[in-house]
Amino acid sequence: MARANKKPLVSMLVIAVIVAFGLCEIALRWFVPTPLPLGQLSYQTLGGERVADQLAAAQRGFVVPVETAKTPRARHQFAPGKSFYLCYSDVEKLKAKGDHAWLDAQGRVLVRINQYGLREREEIGPDKPAGHKRIVCIGDSFTFGWGIPEEKGWVRRLEDELVKTDSNIRTVNCGAAGAICVDEYWWGLRSRFHAFQPDAVVVTICLNDLIPSSGLFVQGPTPDTGSRVLDLVLRSFGRSPLDLDPAMDWVGLLKDLPRQAEKTPGCTASTSRTRRCGRSASRSTR
């Protein structure tokens, strides 16, 4: 008899949960709009034609694959000799923050890729003028100068400071040139970037550069089940995008980079760990 009395209670509880779930779903959809990032990105040709995303950019030849032998995994880079605009929505809000004054009236910033596939000046090529010193800078979008004019990026600003004491110093921006995480930086230096004959190499590493290095892309897409409530629950209990692969010795990987770099064909390392690459090596990779 007691069990029979419990059945209506269980049924009422299930119905209450379903109703509550439905009301929460309706409330989230009606009163809590899906938050969008401030300043969403798109691309635009120099002629003003909008290019929606990187896939569309690739179809138009603005993005090309890196040669298989020169990267540990499939990667793409901006095509040599191409110029385009990075475009951001919410331009008025961005400018109101006071730190995006370089965006034009349409929320754009110009990107020029030289003939060597770098966001650099055309005169910066494998042939280094006599008496010049070069600092090759490798990294991701922070080094590339994503979203800002190239002269405002840290690579060019470093050069601006150094030329005050030596006018023959040049920095070379190899950021986001088909290498975006730790092991790819080493591959890029060994197979491509050493052609610019660096006297020193600066590698900048951000946390998201480490994550893909073990093949574990934990910064994957957010849950999208079709239910706002369920997505919220899954995000709350799911893995943090900042979690690192516990099976990977991240510190050991970073400490081993200088030793790996010394084994690069045609290059030697000085006692200060700066990279010095011979002209013969640069000629063989051109």
C-alpha cells in the first residue's frame, strides 16, 4: 500500500522537474541573450569585399598550407604577397574603450604579408646586408600583432628601441607563420626561419601554445546540445579549457628546446643560447 502511495509522488516529482527545466529553458532563451564576444572578427579584401572566415579566405587563396616536410602537423599560413583587412564588429564600443584607436571608421586594420610569407617589410629577406644584425622573433598571434598595425606590435617596437644604439639591428616577425605552438616553433626555425640568418632568436610562449603540443586540443568547441540549460550544466562540470595533459612533461619540454635547437643542421648555438645559422644552410632552404 505504501509503495502504491509513493508512485504518484514520484510521478509528480518527475513532472515538476520537467516543468522547471522547461521554464528555465524558456527564461534563458527569452531574457538572457547568447553572449557574443566583443569585436567579432571577419576579413575583407583591399577592394572592400567581405570574406567571412578562414575557410573562405583559403578558398580565395589568402591562406595556403605549409609544406608537409616543414611542419610536425598540418598547418596553414597566410599566402606570400597577400594584403587584406582584419575587420571587427562593435567598432564604436572598441574605440570607446580607448585602446583601439588604430581601427579605421569601418573597424579594420591592414595586414600585409611579404613575399616570404611573413608580416614583415619586403626588404627583410634571406640576404642579410653586411654589418647588419638580425633578431628572428617566433610566436603566435601575439608576435604576429593580431588586430593591430604591424608597427605597434612588440617585434617592431623592440627594433625601434634597439636602433637607438645600433642602427643596423633589424627584427624579423615570424609570428603565426604556419607555426602556433611550442614544437612547431622549433620546426619552423629549423626548416624555414633560419633562412633569415638570425644573430639571435626570441621565442614567445603563451599558455595556449603549450596545449596542442601533445596532440590534445583541450580548447575545443563549447557544448552545443540545443538546450541552453543543458549546455550551461555541461560547461559547469566539464573540463576547463586551461587544463593541461597530465601525461605530458611540459616543463621538461620547454627546458629541452635549447638542446634540440643545437641539433639543427647548419646552425650552432653560442654559449648564451642564441642561434647562429650559416649562409650555406639558408641557401639550401630557399
